[in-house]
Amino acid sequence: MARHGSRRGWYGKAAGAALGVTLLAAGASMWTAQAGAVHGSSPRPSSSAGLPGAKPAAVAVTIVHASDKGPHGVNITIDDGPDPVWTPQVLAVLREYGVKATFCMVGTQAQAHPDLVKKVVAEGHRLCDHSVSHDTAMDTKSEAYQSQEILGAERMITKASGGVRPMYYRAPGGAFTPYSRKLAASRGMRPLGWNVDSKDFERPGTDAVVATVQRELPNGPTLLFHDAGGDRSETVQALRRLLPWLKSQGHTFGFPVR
């Protein structure tokens, strides 16, 4: 799993810090208490994670890449949204090809666009916690800060969805720590990695995005795309080409195992 470079700036300090972390300060102690004894809990399987009102059950702390569709399965994961321009277009392409995906949402984005979070859920996709402010240096920060970022985004996403909890946690830029993995897992959110970085965030051109995915697919089943952070027209067009190509290669679309 390659690590992304820093992309924190595009959210803006006001959205990432003032709106996110400051908003969390009052509730941080309550959420930390709800997380339980993250250093000592034993993971156990959960069939209720993601359901409205469901009490989270701990899951494995290891970073998952595998697909629940087995050796020919692929997982489409979409990061950094929701975005009012690009998320609907990504959803339309997924709907056209009958594909379900995992949307790794930034807390402040979910809070700003709850209608889109609900739409993602209504169309059968899964939610993933991608932190409050997309700080790719989270692994250098205190455990208290990591807790605010992870649990705050969980709260924001769950509220925006109408009560459906995120089932995964993806650290911004892959900045996981043992603490962040244990904390997320204790809340029923499996740490989620990726095998194929489409590089769509760099806007190299649709052909380049498609070629990167086709070339890197032997690395594993979890594919990384984005639906926010700038012009994502190349992502939309790349998905329109890649989804039928993946089907033609004998792949089926699933979710990361939990």
C-alpha cells in the first residue's frame, strides 16, 4: 500500500481545523469513553455494523485488502467526498454498471452534504471513515488528536447518513498507527488499505488513469479513486471505461472483508 503525498490543504484550514477539531473538543471525552478499552479488546465478528442504531462490535485490527467476492473479486473504493458536483456523477456510473463501492468520507464533507451521504447509502454502497480533516500526518500526532479525528468523523458520517455507521476506517494517505487501528476496530470499523492507486488525484489524463489501474491490478483487489478535491471528470470517465473492462476480465465487484 503506497502512501499518498499530503493533500490536506485543499480542504482549507477553516474546514479541517476550526470546523472539525474545534467542533469535536466538547464531545471528545464522551467518544473516547465509548470507544472502550482499545488496547485490550479482542476482535469478534460483527453482522450488524453499518445498520441504523446498531451497537458496534469490534473487528480485526489488521489492514484489510481482500474482497468478499473471493480471488476474482475487486473492491472499488472512492475517497475524500462527498462532493456535490462529482459524487452524483460517480454514483451514476456505478449505477449504470450495477457496481457497489465503498465511499471513504471526510467528516466535514459528510457534515456539509448529508443528502449525498444518504444517497450513497440508499444506493447500496458502504461507508468508510476517512477522518475529520484528512490530515496525512496523523501518524505523527498524539493519540488524543487521532481519537478526535477518527471518532469525530464517525459521528459526523453517522449523523449525516441518518444513523448508518461507517464499516471501515481508512487513514488519510495511509497514515495508520497501531493506536488508530485498534481504536477504529473497537468501533467496528475495519482498517482499510488499497492495492491499486489509480493516481486520479494527480489528473494525469483519463488514459493514464485507466492504464495505471490495468497495469497495477495484479497487485491486489482494492482500487483507489476519488470523488472530491478538485475536478474529478477524469475519474468519472476512467470508471466508465474500467468497470466494463473489469467485468470482461472475469472480475466481480464486492466489498472489503470485515
